[in-house]
Amino acid sequence: MSTGELMNIEPRELKFAFELKKQISSSLTLFNKSDKHVAFKVKTTNPKKYCVRPNTGVVQPGSTCDITVTMQAQKEAPPDMQCKDKFLLQSIVASPGADAKDITPEMFSKEAGHVVEECKLRVVYVAPSNLPSSVTEGSEEGSSPRASNMDLGSRNQSEASHRSFVDSPDKSPEVRTLMSKLNEEKTTAIQQGNKLRQELELLMHSSGTRSQGGVSVKFVAIVGLISVLVGYLMK
């Protein structure tokens, strides 16, 4: 805890469970230990990287204020996971009854003769398991966001492996060879069946012209059998 004449700040470091392409939040608690209204302002060396809510405000005597700092999703990890970003929390005595809309940048100007209490905070990247569940954004009670992501990743990997096992054509080469051979034989049989059907139609036509109604029972049976076979192969 950082102790000043106006404010107590906890913690002194902003800890983030760093993960690529994910927004992470950390929090601060301000405690006004004085008997005066205290206005505060939060600054950072990298304003595009962080979102601070609220970044200004007024804390009444004996009251606290929670500040949430959200780090935007990062595409690259810093060298050795070391962060050089820093924050500065400035505090001044405000007029009684003042609120956030009454705060101006000039109030924190030392050049204007204002007494400004300052506290520097550094940024630290830590493993998610070293943080309470309330620190990281999107966490649920009793569970860690990283753990949830790992569970989800495991389920997705298991499902993908199952699909790969079922759908992969390399799992049974003997079956693929047999199916290919059967398909070739089926195609050949269909072609031969079509040729036989055409020849039979010509034969039936020729027999009908020579002796109408003179086709034998055996011939009709053969024609019917071949037709059934061709129809089955065509399925």
C-alpha cells in the first residue's frame, strides 16, 4: 500500500495476466484518509494502450474509489515479458461539494502553486494463476479465464481429433483400395449391361419382324434377368 497525506493506494503495482490478443483488466483502490474532499487524476506513459475508468474523480473524506485499468489486446509480447509502462496518480485538496465535472487540468499544475500529491505505479505482467479471479476481465466466480480457455481449447482439440479420425482417408488404405476396385467393376458392369440391353433390343426387334409372337419363353426369361441385373447396377 502506498501512503500519502491525502490518499492510500492499493496496490502499488498494476498487475496484468498478459495474454496475446486479449483485453486484460487490473484494479486500484483509493482511500481518502483525510477530512477533506480529494480530487484525483490518473496519467500514463502509454495512453493509447490503456483505458482508465474513472481517470478523474473526487473522493469524499473517509471514502474509497475503485479504478479499473484495461490494457488493450496486444499482438506481440514484450521482450522477457517486461513492461516499461508507468502510471501516475495525482491527488489535490478539492472544494467541499466538488465532483468530477468540476475537475480541470489546471488544478493539478504545480506551476500554478497547487500542492499536488503524486504516486507512481508500475506495470507488471504475471501468470494468471498468481492473480485473483476478479482481476482479469471476463472471469467468472470460482473460475479462471485462462483455465476456461484451456478447457475450451482441449474440447475443440478433442473434437477436431475425433473428426480427423472419422473423416481421414488415410486411416484405412485397404478399404479405399477395395472401394476403388468395386467402383471400377461397377462402372465396367454398367457399360457391359448397357451394351447387352442395346443388343437385346435389336434382337427382340429382329425376332418380332420375322415371327410375330414367336419369341420363346427362355429368351424372355433371359431378357428379364439381364434387365434386372442392369437396373441393380445402375443404382
